[in-house]
Amino acid sequence: MPNNYIRTLVYQFRDVFERKIGVIDENGFIISPSNPKEIDASVESILEKCAEANTIYHFAGCTFLSFGNQKTEYITFASGDDDEALRCCRALGVSVGGVKALYDEKYDRGNFVKNIILDNILPGDIYAKARELNIAQDAARVIFNVSKENLSADEMSVRGIIEGLYPDSEKDFVITIDSENIVLVKEVEENISHEKLENIAKTIFDNLQSEALITVTVGIGTVVKGVPELAKSYKEAQIAIEVGRAFDEEKNVINYENLGIGRLIYQMPTTLCELFLSEVFKTGSIDSLDRETLLTIQKFFENNLNVSETSRQLYVHRNTLVYRLDKVQKITGLDLRILDHAIVFKVAMMVKKYLNNSQSRY
């Protein structure tokens, strides 16, 4: 447990008891508002005298009391050798022990969940440990992966904001995975809608952007039931971010269940993607199409292959649109007015974008 937690308690107790007080941790570090030079000079001797728990020791006008499970974990001290000094030591020791227990429980719970997410714990040990840490085993949970390059520089700000949004530490966990990823493990309703999940992710994104001026990408895994399944939701949230970056860089909230065909393309080897493009476009490449034609194709797909609606939105005559579609057919051999051809072309465009983004990352 960080010593700043203990230091806060020591300063509070000083005002209550109006005595020179402090705590010595198991490494001999003295936490005290005053500067007890004599105690500091003899700290090794004090640790030896108080090596066993519940040892009372008087030295340099102070009372020392050790705490721990058989072996001393920390020692409290107060000026004086009377009963009041001993009561002060006991009160301070009990308070430190309570804070330490709460901190250790929180840390152990978070570390346990992190090990599940990263597949660092045997499946047979998960349920026993979950019971020990009072973690509900059959609750529905989902993982939100908050990702940004060099996120470690803003880790404390990101964690603080997310924990402020979802402060129920009994149900929700905020865990740092590495220098680029922090996850929120959130307990949710089993039948929660995609819209509500995306609203949670948008809330995280908006608060980080407005309060900390940090722009992140939030990947959403699927809702899982059972503690061991958290690793599955985490992998899906990771894939959501990777696929989103490959196919839609402007999107900041990406739900794994909305990835569609992009998920399949992402899992294909690049060599297979290149082979697919070469087989589809035997007569001409996508690169042969100019920007105006590509914009026309995009609008045509957005309007479900409707020629009239597409020409209206592009402010062009119907015959002009037909001419452009004929031009695409002549170059690529695919008539986008035919559904099967349109599907092949749409997939090919996604594969091409995936390859371009993959090459730019390496």
C-alpha cells in the first residue's frame, strides 16, 4: 500500500491525540509529521525488538506497538510510556490495518480481473478466487477498451475520469492493461441494447475529450455472463478497435457486433487479400478509377443501388450517372447495378482500404 494513505491517517491522528506519533513500515521507513531523529537512528534496533506481532516496546520516551499476522507488518508509535500512549498506538494501528485491508482487497480484485482478461490464470482457479474476493460470478459484464497511443502519459487522468463516471468498485473495474489501453469492466443488464452500450462508450469518450482534452478510441466487446468469459469480451473489444482503425479511422466508438464483413477481412492474411484483388480485377484495378467515380460509387452504395436517388443527391442527370456506372463496368468488368457484382466490388473496396492501412502502419 502506498505510504501516502498512511501519512494521511497519521496527520489526522496527530490532531486528535496531540502527541508525537507515527508509523514504521516493514522496510523501516518512518511516516511521521515530526522529525524523530533518535527513532530514525535506531530504527533497525526497533524492528528487531518488535519482530513479532503485538509486541509493546518503550524507547526514547515513546511507546511502540507492532501489528501483523504473527510477523510484524508495521509498527505504530506515540510519545509517552503511559496507557494513553498505548491507546493511541492501538487506535492508529487498527485504522492503518483497516485502510490496508481495503486497499489490498481493491488491488487484489483488480489484479485478479486483469489476469482473467489476459488469460494469465488457470480456468480451474477462477471460480475459487472469485468467491474469495466476493466477485459475482454469474453477472453479465462487458468490456470497454479505451485506447490511445502513449496513453501512459495520461493514465492517471483517464483512470480518474472513468472511475468518477462509474464509481461502484464492487461491480465495475477500471484496469490499466499497457501503455496504450485501459479497460472498463462494467456490470450491465443481461439484455442491454447495443444503443445503451454505445451511449456508455460515448459518455467515456466525451468526458475524456472535454475534461482532459484526450481523444481516444473506445472498443466495445460483447456482453458475457460468467467471470472466465471476460477474456473473450476483451479480445472482441480489441478487434473492434483494430478493425475500426483499418476501415473507418474517423469513428471513435466501435462495437464489435457492428463490424460486419470488416471483421472477416481483418482476419484474412494480407497475401490472401492481395490474391483476392488480383482475381476480382483482372481487366483493371480500383486505382484506375478517378476520385469523382469513386465518390459516385460510394453514394450509389449508400442509396442501396438506387439510380434515381443517387443522381438526385449528386445533382447530376440520370444519364450521367448511368454513364459513370458503365465506365466502372468497362474498367473493372463489374456492373454495380447487379447485386452480386455490387457485393464483390464493395468487399474489394474494403480489402483495398485494409491493405492500404496495414501498409501505412508498418
